[in-house]
Amino acid sequence: MEKTPNFIVDLHTHSTCSDGTLSPEKLVDEAADKGLKALALTDHDTISGIERAALQAQTRKLLFIPGVEIEIAWEPGEFHLLGLGLQNPTDEFRDALEELARFREQRNREIVDRMNEMGIEADYEEIKELSEGAVIGRPHFASFLVNRKIVKNKQQAFDSYLAKGRPFYSPKGSLELTRAIRLIKASGAIPILAHPLSLYVSWGKLPELIRDFHGQGIAGLEAWHPLARVAECERLEELGKSLGMVVTAGSDYHGASRQERHLGYTAGKKPIDASYVRGIPGTEQWVDRLSTS
């Protein structure tokens, strides 16, 4: 049985500022209550929750790591780029996130239009009410379809209507990789390839692709993610270390909407130990104190 580390952390979480179910403050409280010592907030395409989470983390004596998760243009899979350790987000970086927010609003309205075209009477204001103030995303459309008894549950909503290739799917706004890397670095953070298996690239091609990404400026690799198998995570960690990349781990926690994910734990229910914080800007003194404690 794996020994639980003294210091558990989490480097990939979401709040109501994107598609999580807990506010930034409540997310920090949840982490502190569960005994975590460090937490990164990595909301999708927004940093609007960072200040609130940071203030709460000070109160709860938790190391807070400001972050973001950016959608990157990619086919056929999904490419997300984490920026961990944002020290000073630039105006250009903020402008890019506002651009993505406009894309998101346009996408949401396109989904409503498609519903109406298929005979499902939908109103955007009703979707907004379901979001309860959170950023509107596909989970809220899934709840709408469940409420209308068009599907039995949210999973069926995605499988039948909202997943890629389904009738109501509309692609999210995204940034080009080189631009996203530049903006993250200019804001004092480290660019990290999130859940690399979501790229839908075979193992035969993945190592060379990650080498190429590393050459373009992606300095870190999220080797551990709850949707991957332990053996795959171990393989990714070995690859990342062989390339001299910063290796991270996260739960990709969203709260009640994805109850199979737990703060501080990743693939194989492995607790995320503090070693995965090394190399993230702004954490150096904390890591040094940890090493001597």
C-alpha cells in the first residue's frame, strides 16, 4: 500500500469562474479542510478567480499557485495548455483571455440556435439561470436537456447531443500554440502540456510530438491525470524527466459535476505529493522550506 505523503498538493483545479461547482473561496476552503498544503487554480481561459482564491488561501495558510488552462487549436483531439505560477499577467495576456470569453459567448448562443432548429424550444436566459452565476458551458446545456426530459442524465446529453461530432457541438475558441506559450511566459508562468493523452496521438508518435512541443517552449508535462491509467502516467513522467521538463500532477477537480475526481488525488487514487510543485515560478521558497522541514 502506498504511503500517504505528509504534504498533499493539487496543481489542476477549477472553480465557478469556469466550469467548476465551487467558488474560488470555497475551493480553497475545501482544499484546506482536506489537509492540502498547496493548490493551483487553473480555470479555463480565465483568471477572474485568482485574486479571490489567493486572498482566501492567505487566510487558510495554503500555498496558492495562480494558473490558467488555455484551449489550443488542435485536431482531432483536445489540446489544453496550463500556465502555472502567473506572476504578472500582461495586458496582452488579459486581452487574449477576453477574446476567448467572446468566443465562448458566441459558441453558447450557437448551441441555443441549433437546439431551436431541431425543435427544442430553448432560451439563453434559461441556460443562464441554470448556471447560477457561473461561466456557462456544456454542462449547463446538459442540465437543460435533463430538465426537459430529452435525456435521462448528463452523460446521455453529451453522448447524444453535446460531444464532438454530435448535433449541438460547437468548437470552443482557441489560441495558436506559439502565441499561448509566449503570453504565458511573458506573464511569469511556466507553460505545461495538460493531460497529453487527450491529444489522441498514438504512443508511437507521442514522444516525438512532446519533444517538438518542448522545443517550441512548453517547459512542463502534466504526467498524472485521473483519466489516465497509472502505467501511462508513469510512462509520461519518465518521458518528461528524460527531456528535462517540469513534471506535474493534478486532479482536474471540478467539484460536484465530476464526483469521480478528488482534490489532492490523481490517477490510481494516488495522493499528489509536494515534489510536483518543483519548478513552478513563485514556489521556490516554499519548496526550500519543505526540503528542510
